[in-house]
Amino acid sequence: MMNHPENPGQTFETTDLNLASFLRSRSFEIADIKRNNSKSIFVFDDSPGLRKAILDFANDGAVGVRSFCNTVRDLKAITR
């Protein structure tokens, strides 16, 4: 689910663990983690930088492998 960045205070939400881990590896903070049935929803504050990072993810952008793997592990642990 994406909201429009031109509205202040908007957020970006995703259930994609890999995208959330990529964004965390790029130093974007998770604003909230919601639960919907058995799925975790990762919430980020929306910004042009976040939108660029989402495009980087879609286009195979680089992040540190160790950082990404550790973040995947950590997010799995806190969402179980």
C-alpha cells in the first residue's frame, strides 16, 4: 500500500520483508509494525528519498550483504 508523498505526514506500508530489510539497510527507520491477521506490515515515513530507495530495490540497488542479512533475521525475530 502506498500513499502520496505530497501529503505531509504520509507513510509507506509494505508486507515485503525483503523490501523492509533493504530500506532499513539504507538507514530508513521503521515507524511502526502493524499486524493484519498473520502478516506483518512495516510502516515507514514517506519521503522522496524513500521513494528513490524503493526504485533502487526494484532495480537491484546495492546494500551491504551482512547488513541486509542481519536485518532480515532481526525483523523475522521481532515479527513472530
